[in-house]
Amino acid sequence: MKSELCKVFEKWERNDDYLNAVINAGIEKNRKGDVTLYLTDASNQPLSGVKIRAKQIRHQFKHGANCFMLDEMPTPEDNKYYEETFAKVFNLATLPFYWNTLEPEQGKPRYKKDSPYIYRRPTPDRCLEFCSEYGIHPKAHCLNYPCIKTLDWMNSDLQTEKMLLTKHFKELGELYADKIQDWEVTNETFWCYHNEEKHLPSIYYARDLIEWSFNAARQFFPGNNLIINDNYIWNNHEFFHDRSPYFMQIERALLKGAPIDTIGMQFHLFCKREHFLNYTQQSCDPMRHLDVMDCYAMLGKPLQITEITFPAYSPETGDEEFQAEMVRRFYPLWFSHKAMNGIIYWNLIDGYAVGAEKGDFSKGENYYRGGLLRYDLSKKPAYDMIDELFNHRWRTEATIETDEKGKAILRGFYGDYELTIEGNGVTKKQVLRLSENPIQTKEICLN
């Protein structure tokens, strides 16, 4: 039975022809390119009729999820399944660097693999081990998250907090700047601004929160990609084009010299089921998404969808198919935009989200059943849809042949390729990177 939640797609259906044209043209222009191959023999003479089979083995475009449930499954077999299922569809992992769980006791940080256990917070060294084993790009989340519940020793006057944060940044930079390229510096700075019960640290209310955080981070992450991240973006009370609060926050920080490299944009659809259709009237409007991406791209920085939760709400077939349809529609829209450089889902598995006990679906983020796997680790249609997009629809396999000048042109999605070349009595394998350079050529000698 079709879920009533699918009514959210009415605006998509009214604009299907236009959206399909925009998406298809954007993907062709922004995610694919050409490389000219020249095949010669040992005497540097061109070889015609050489067959080249090209198989893409890795995407340049980053797509991932958080890896917070690493080693959290009930059995070693389940943990291995988690790793393999993650690596099958993602090439990026968001690593937890929340200060309150990274250093719960002052001066005793949890960096090493054998550090004390905290739920949903695998250590940096263990996460990097996982990423290295599977060829996954690690991303750190995050350096300064001042509205999260902090520990008493972290809360003080503004100058003391800045001193402690600087020490924290320096320590992380020395340990991980050369291992993790991407760092979210600030996160959710609009959240709970008026919630006085949270006893927020002084830095949260500092006028120079963004500028100070990014300039402090740059000292210890000189060659890294520094990312700002927030969720105050899509709805009518959040988006006013270049007068949007988040836009103006970033623009002001850039004008004041903050070294922001990438703009992170969350898309969690956290609302009760009965309010979903009303809540998402603006946030799920595809035309709104195009406007938002075009607007923020004017700041001249790459964009990244950093955290995604598409709710299913129940294990019913119709609701899970609705979640997959959300992936099918939104991922291509984002993927096609020139400024976008990454799409990152949030929780891989149902029942292990923040705010509830394991397997309790009555509260917290578990309520939304926003994972791509069920609690028993079986795959949901949304997982299969991501697999279909990145491992099939947006992946290139082609066979080309050189002409009389020894030339052949490969067009495909940006990324790494394995070439199998047959000609001149030789079979040769070679790895090729197809990138966004405007003119790409590669000379290959068969001898």
C-alpha cells in the first residue's frame, strides 16, 4: 500500500519535465568529463584498433554516512557485516569528534583504539583504521560544537574557553591534520540560542564565534578543508535568499577573513508523522532546493549536504518505499548541481540513533526510523536505491577503440578507472584518474 507521505512529491510531479531536464543536463555537465588516450608502440608509432575496456572503480564525488556504530553490533559477524555494507555504497565516513565524549575527563582524551568505551563514539584511531582498510575518505565532525551538552570543566569565561579550545585544536591538528583532510569547524550555531536551560558555554554567545573558530583552526590545519555546518536553511522562516541568516553569517565571516572552505547544509526531516506533510511544504520543494543551492553558491565556496535523515516512521512496506523515493528524487537533484561536492547520509541503521536506548523506537531520533538498514541489519529499499545510484546508474563501464591515429576518447563520471588494454599482441592493465581538468590526455605505450 502506498504511503500517504508520498503526497510530498506532488510539487515534484508538477515540475517533472523541467526537473528531469535540469538534473540530466547538470549531471552530464558537472559530473562527467573526457580524457583522450593515445596508444603507441615501443617506437612511438600510433596503434590503431586497440580495444580499451574502462571500468570505474571509485567516484571522485564524495558520498557517505556517519560511522558512529562501528564495532557496536552484537556479534563479530554483525560488525563485519556493518563494515562491508557501509563500504559497499559509501566512499566517505563522518567520524565523531565531539569534544565532550572525546575528552570526558580533562587531560585524558579518547584517541587510541583501546580507549574507554562510549556508546556511538568509536575512537578516532579505530575509525581511521576502518577507513584505511576499505579505502574510505574520513571526515571529522566537529571541532567546536558549543550548543551540545558540554562538561563543567569546558564551561568557563570566554577567554578561558578560547584558551582550552585552542589547546584542543592544536592537539588534534598535531595528531590528525595529515590523516583527515576535511574538518567541520563549527556546527549548528543557530540551534537552541534562546534555550537558557542548556547552560551553554560562553563561546556560544561570542560575537566572533565563527571567525575566531575558523582562524584558530587554520593555525593547526593549514592545508585542510575547513567546513561550516548548520541546519537552518530550507524553510520559509530560514530562507530569504541572500538575506537568509545562515547566508549572512557566512558572508560576514568571509568578509572578516574567516578561512571557510566549504559550506555544509544539513537536511534532517525531524517531525512527527502527523505533521510531516505540513512541515515539509517548503523544505521538500525541489524548486526551493534549486534556489537554495544557487543562492549559497554565490558565496563562491563548494556546498555539501552533510547530514540527511529521510524518515520512514514504520517498517511497513509503503513507508520504506517512500523513504527510498526520497533518495531517488533528492540525491540526483543535489548530485547534479555544480557547486555540490558531497552528499552524506546520517545514521546507517535503525534503532541506534541519539536520544533513545538501543531498539527503542518510541523516542529520540529512533522514532523516525531514518536508517538505511533495519534494526536486524537487513537492507531497506533506501539502501538499495543509494547502491543503484552510485554503483550502477552513476558509474561508467565502456569499451572504446583507437582510430588510425592511435586515439580514443573516454567519457565517464569523474573518478578512478581500471583500464584493460588489448592490442599489439599485448594485454595491459592500468589505473587512470578522470578529473575535472579542462584538457586531459594520457599517452600509453604498448610494448
